[in-house]
Amino acid sequence: MSERFGFNGRVLWVDLENKSTHIETPDDSFYRQYAGGGLMGAHFLLRDTPPGIDAFDPRNLLIFLSSIIAGIRAPGLARFSVIAKSPLSGGIAEGRSEGPWGIALKESEFDAIVVRGKAAAPVYLLVDAGGIRLLPAGDLWGLDTGKTTDALMERHGNDCHIATIGLAGERLVRFASIVADRSHQAARGGLGAVMGSKNLKAVVLARQESVSVADPAGLRALADAYAAGIEGNVLTRLQKTPPGATFGAPFDISDAIQNPSITTPGYVSIENFRTSRADHLKTLSADLYLPKMVRSEGGCPGCPNDCVKSFAAKHSRDPRATGLQQETAAALGPNLGVSEPDLIIEGNTLCHLHGLDPVSAGMTISFAMESGEFGIRFGDADKILPLIEDIAHRRGVGDRLAEGVKRISAPGQPFAMHVKGIEMPTCEPRFQAGIALGYAVSPTGPRYDFGEHDWDFDTVTGWKHSLDHARAIGITERIPMEEFSERKVKQLVALSTLWSACDTLNFCIFASPPTRVFSVEQVARLVAVITGWPAAPADLVGWGKQRLDLMRAYNYREGLTAADDWLPERFFRDPIDTGRFKGRTIDATRFRESLRQYYVAMGWSEEGNPQATTALLQDRGCRCSGGL
């Protein structure tokens, strides 16, 4: 067999029940077809799990994934993903995270780690120079992610990298997350709860075997070009410049027409999407956060972006667990009707320590506030941190809230803000047709990063450079962000397929085309210089499309259909109450027609059934109707 570049050709399978491991060694054709990330993860779920099992069934797989290029120390590649059946949606869950753990996964000599079964007692998985071991974790059970990381680093050295769950995962909070290296969450969909259901406390990687690339000089040239392009790209520059894209930082207005920011009325959820008034948006202003920043660089080895900054409250419980994302700041701030930066920052820290998806936590609490049934109202700042603790501990009303919005709300409740049982992101869909459709059709539940946002290509607010790289995927015109039309559907298909390719490759969307530094051709070139394979933009599109197809096929197998591709009734019923789009709702008839157009554009039936995809999977020997 010829030498491999960029990936290891090895998948580690761990059976917790039998305390056994084995290594699968797929051939190159497997990697060319399934590449990595959610595409490879969906393949394993379809091939190796029976249909209809509960997410907490030991037969559910918990899959940690790299890709054919991820884990290399270069721009955008310090990333990994986690796949399992979701305890929130019953469909496929995917968490993606940046940071050093993604590098450590590739350097562990495995491209994926697949965990099945349930251990009889708590354990952690160690992969180091001594081999692969399952070790007792009874003394770690009950510790937060920071203390767990401290204990494991003391045992295995400061160079090891640790992905762990906190109390939320142990106690099966349905929106629990997995936290890597203290501040990097694989959130969305309840993956931490799946890990907890297996009695798996942590995965510790302490083997550092570098992976060769086919063309080191070519990779250096791409990395140099990327670094040189940061200053000229307004979005990437905004991410890199402290305090980063998390907040409403000022930028040169010549770089955009009037592009919205997080402090623009209507950009993010205010009080569970019941208003767009800007009363609390001032709390997201950049000047309030700069004095609280404790780290501005070094989070992702090999990448000069340094997107995720760290912020610590004055009396932080752990100032090391403080990486803060944009949607977290919105979910724990304006969405809850509060305006204290320290509260947002410490709420984020608690979510890291307990292993809670901060977006689902924020949206669940905002539902509780609006319902009036849980003893908390919008603006009750003094109750928010204790309630986060109660959810993680499943204590008092926190036990009910730990089930997530869908399970604690009445059917059809208009302010139950979830899709497929997964809580809404905080970006407003009523004036962005692509985001609205993306929230509905995303196989992993609503995500702010399903595709590039509509305002980037809007006729009024679009960035001046936004069409430069987009032409490579067939986007040649600006479209009003609120327009529901066939051309908007085609735009969404192109944008979401491209980002689906990035997710397959575990290539960070904050370094990706069409609006950041790299072009589509440069990402294809990145694949070529790392793997040595000829690669073109068409290959990226193929991977992105197949990922969406297989995820849709898995969801259909598990009972999710087009009937689940819908938004909360608030967006159809309640108009935006301020700003440029005051009075706007989503027209349900036009939305339904756009869904039909999307299904057809994706090659599915008009009812959204990926029947052709399922037939293709069966032809490849994928056990879509069976399993183990």
C-alpha cells in the first residue's frame, strides 16, 4: 500500500461493555468517499446501529471524528466533530469544536474513535504511547470539567488533551455537551448526555505522532497566503481583533454597506424572540468586554485567526474555562433580558464547567421565563446562575428544565422555540429567508452555521466582497435577505452544501469561503497538498451533498420526516416590533413552497424523502433498514 498523507487510515472501536477494542483499517476508497466529520459519522450510524433505538441505548454509537485533512497545524484545521443519535431530536446529532483536542485526535494515530456499549462503572479512555486503555473513573465522577482536567493532567502529563463531561452529562441533561481542553464545547444535540449514558467520563489523548503531508511547501504557501489575507478581509479581521466577533466591535463602514452586527436591533433573540427592542443590546458592546479578556490568542494550533477569545468575570469560578462564542453571549444575555456582562461571562463559565450547551441552556431558561411556571421572569439576573446550577444537578425545577424545551412545553405552544426538539439559535429568521429554511431543514437541528447568512448577500447590507468567492459555487447576484423565492432556495443549497463540505472535512467555517479569506479553489488545493490526491471544487460539493443526504437518510430511518421541517409558530404569528423589518412575519404558504423547492433541488422527493439516497446506500451495502 502506498504511503498515506494527511490521515492515518485507522478507526479505533471501543466496546465499553466488553472492555475491548479493535482497529478498523479502511482503504483509500473509503476515505475518498466518506472523507470525515459528519459524513463518516452518518455512515457509521447507518451501517452499525439498528433503527429505532433510544439515544441512551448502549447500542447507540458515540463517534469522535477527524477527517482526511483536519488535525494538521494549519489555518482552519484545529477542529473535530462528535456524532451520535440525539436525545433531544431522536435524529442525528453533530457537535463540532475547535481547539487543541482536534490536533491531538489526529496525532493519536486514529482518524476516528467509535464508542459503543455502556461500562458497568465510570471509566475514561486513555490513548498514549503505552497503548489504549480503559481506566476507572469513579473518583472523577461528580467533578466538573475543570477539576476532571486537572486530575487527569496530573496523572498523564500536561501535554495530554482531554475531552470530558461534567455533571450535566453524568445526570443525562438532554442538552449536555462535551468539553475539550476546558473551553471548547462539542455542543448541540445532547452529545454529553450520550457520553454520560455510557458511563464514559473522558477521552484522554497523550500520544503525539505527527502526520505527514504530501506537499509541505505547498501547505506553507497556502498558510502564508491565508495569514497575509487576514487584514484585507473585514470579517476575518473582526474575528482576530480583540474582543473579536463575539461582540459589536466597530469596523470601517467602507468595508460594508450597512452590515448588521450583534448590536443591531433584530439581529439576535431578545427575550425568547418575543421582541427586537434593543434595551439589552448595549451589554454586548466591545468596550465592556476588553477589560475582562484573559486570552486573545493561541486557542487553535496553526491557525492565525484566534477567533475565540476568553473572558473571565471578576469572581470567576475558573478563569481557565472562559472561551466565549458569539451566540453564547446572545443566548445568556439579551435573550434572558439581562444586561450585566459579568453575568453572561460567568454563565458561560458554568456551562463549560458543568458541560451544558449554553445556547440550549439560554433558550430553555428564556422559555421558562416567558411561561411563568418556573419562578423566574425576564430580567431576574440574580436567579440565572443558580438556575444553571440546578439544571446541571437536576435539582428542583432544574430537573424539568433539563429535559429541554420540547418536553416541558405543551404541543404547539407558540413560544416553545425549538425545531426537531433542539433549541433555536439566537439569530433572527423572520427577515432572513435562507436562515429560516436552514433552521427547518438542517438534519442536526437548527444551527446558525448551516449556511452563510442572508445579510452577507443582501442588496442593502451585503459585504462588498461577498460575491468574490461565491461565484465559484454559482452565486452571481445579491438577493434581498427577506425574499422567499426559487433563486433564494438555490442560493441556500449552494451555501449550505459548501459549508457541509467544510463540516465533512472539519475545516473551520470561520476560515472558509465564500466570505472569509480562503477561496473554494484554495480549500480544494488544501486537500490536494495535504493528501496528495487531485482535488477540485466539485469534490468539495460532492462531499457536502453526500453528508446532507446521508444525515437525511438516517433521520428518515429514525422517523423524522418533512413534517418535522418546520419553525416555531411565533415566527409565523408574531411580527418583528422594531427596526428595518418591523411588522414582518414569515408567510406559512410561501415557506411551505420554498421547502418543496428545497427538497427538489436536493434531489429528494417533493415530500422531502431521500428515497434515491436510501437506494444508493443499500446498493453500497449500507444496512439502512437493519443494523447489528
